[in-house]
Amino acid sequence: MKLALNCEDGALYEPVGIELSGLNPNEAVTIELTFRDEARIDWVSRGAFSADADGRVSTDRHPAISGDYTGVDPHGLFWSARPDGCLDLPQRILSGEDLTLMPSLQPLAAYEWQVCVRSARQKCARAQITRRRLMPNVKQSNPPAPLQGLVFEPSKPNGASVLVIGGSEGGVFPARAALLAAAGFRTFALAYFQHPGCPDVGRDLPLEYFRDALKWLKSSSDGPIGVIGVSRGSEAAQLTALQWPDLVDALVLWVPSHVVNRGLDLAGGADFRKEQTAMWSFGGQPIPGVGFRPADIAATAARDLDFPTLSGRRYADEFQRAWAEDGEAFRIKIEDYAGPILAIGGKEDALWPSALGAERIAAARSKKTGLRELETYDNAGHLIGTPNEPRPFPWLMHWSGGYMGIDNGFCAYGGTREGAALAARASWDKQCDFLRRHLT
């Protein structure tokens, strides 16, 4: 039995084909992938295959008959990996048994996959596959103060820059930026709150800070600039593009809102449904946003009595009611921005209705320009992410100590593992194609 790989070491988005030859026709084989994370927990995925009439198996062409995924998916063994022996991990975390079991996946760490193939004749073959977000030919640096975040510069840039604005997690959002740099874009993952040198809370954050980040990118590269806004960052991206359209050549809005929403006080641990402050400001004045009414909160109070549960706390219904009742008053007039826009949403988003937000953005854009670049994905929730990464529990997230008013519980994000993986793969390609068409 011979094992061959078409890409042993490469960027996370690059296709990986695992090829087997020298088998008997219809011979059963099992392919197992394993890597060890920073907490020294082994992540494992397995797929069972049957050789074709020529004694070959290819993950590009042949379906997994059983295992952690089924069907033809060359990346199925990568996204379906889970912490070994931890299928009951959410229950164990929820019970407080061992919080150290939380998966530890650093956003810029390489995945060193060990490949082991076993055939029905007890033959065995091994290899290693390395997948990276931060490639060796990408230089990582810090921006000049007072800007905060991480800058990624490829050794062979394509001339375009991209500002990446993360969401309500705060801090730096480097995974997408580093991977885009591997694709040739100079990127800047901007931290704007909950990070050293930035405000502690999402309250009255000045749009001028985002303008300054764009000005620095422009002055240091003088090429076209795209802006990616993820979740709450989609609001900042749209508002900044409307205020300074000459600095923004294209917008990509991931799991977005089409309206301005109220502030978010992560440090205080208050339930953000009761927040009254503004998230953003301009010219020293707060930008008012949609908030939840007492009736909105009461509508889910019964469900919250059972919280924390493995289903997690959902906010999408409350957001949808608030957006329906007050959204037009706080809608971002994105049709007034003349540049190209790509909006991407998950149809099963449980945090907020991002597919609706993406559709409203695309509709407003289409009404003004006739252009409509919209991608919404079935079975995808709020955590679409980057392609081909392990996705043990993409439908929920564990928060310890106060995020969104949650105390040691789960926040529901929606979707399925397979839905998130397929959406990540498809949307990554759409995003890169969009940015290349409009920036290079």
C-alpha cells in the first residue's frame, strides 16, 4: 500500500488530497488524522473507505462510508476532528467537572496532522500534513501607536490591503487576517476594545479610530483597501465606509447586522440585553442604536430559567423582534456607499439573524445600484470562520465569567459542524474572489 499527499505543508485554505494505491479492489481502509493542541489534548478524526476497481482510494473522489463524516469531502477529515475521548466534553464542562478540557486552538498555531492508514490486510502507512494560517513567507508586526492589533505582510504582496474588524469578542481577530496574507493581501487585524491600549468596554467607540487605521494603511502602501467587518465589526465597517468612502474600496460583511445596535459592556458582566449606552460614536457624539425592550427580554425569560443548558442561550429571536420594531430608525444607510459590498450570513444563526442582516444589506445595495453580492448558507450559524479547521462544537460557545451576562454557561451560535465547514469553505472562496476582483 502506498500513501501520497498532494500538499504536505501549506496554507489552511489549500486543498489537501490523500491518495492510496496498491490496494485490492474493494479493500476496506481506515484513514485517521490526529494532532495535539497546546493543552496536549489529541484531536482525532476517522473515515472508512473502500478501494475502487484499480485498488485506489482518494479523499478527493471517493466517499467516506462511515466515520466522523460521510460522503465525498476532501477536507472532511480536517473539520470533523474532535478532542479524543471528549465527545461528552460539553456536558463535562457544564457540570464544572473540568474546565481545563476546553479545546485549546491558538488562532495562529500550525496544525501538525499525523496521518495513519490501515487496510483490511493490516497494512499500515503514515505521513504528516502541516496546515497553517500564518505562513513562513508572511511577516507579522505591530502597527504604530495608538493603533493596536497585528499587521501581516506577505513577501509577495498583490498591492491591496485589507482591514479586518472583529466582533464582540474584543481583542485581536488575527485568524482571517493571517490567512488572507498567505493569499497575497497585506492585512491589519485591528483591535478596538478589550485589548491593551484600547477601551475596556464596547461603549462610545469612536469611528475616527477606524479612519486612522485606514489612513495608516493608505499612507504605508498607497494601494486599494478593503474592509472586512465580522459580526459587531460589520457595523463599524459600514459606518466607517459611509463617513470616509474615499478610504474604503470594498466591503465584506460577515454574519452582519444591517442596523446599529447598542453598546456592549464585557468588563462589567451586565446582561447586554439591558444595555442603554451606544457602541459607537462620531465627532464625540454617541450613535444611537437598537436595544431590547422589557417585552423582548420577558419573551425568553422562561427559557433562561433553564440556563445554562447545552442548547445555550439564544438571542436571535430577541434581535429579530428589535430589528423589526425599531430597525428602520437605526438602519445603516449602506446604499449611500458607492463601493462594492459582499454580505455573508448563516441561515441558522442563533446569536442574531445574520442571514436577515445580510439580505437587508444586499437589498438596499441592489435598490440603489442594481448590484447584489449575497451569500447565505443553510445549516450555518454565527461561527462560519475560516476553512478546513477543526469544528468540535460550532453551534455553541462556552463563556466563563460574564460575557453577555452569562455566568459559566453556553451561548448558542447555531448551525451544525458540517454546515459551518461547508459554509467556511464556500464563503472563503467567494471572499477571495470578491477582493481580487475589486482590489487587484
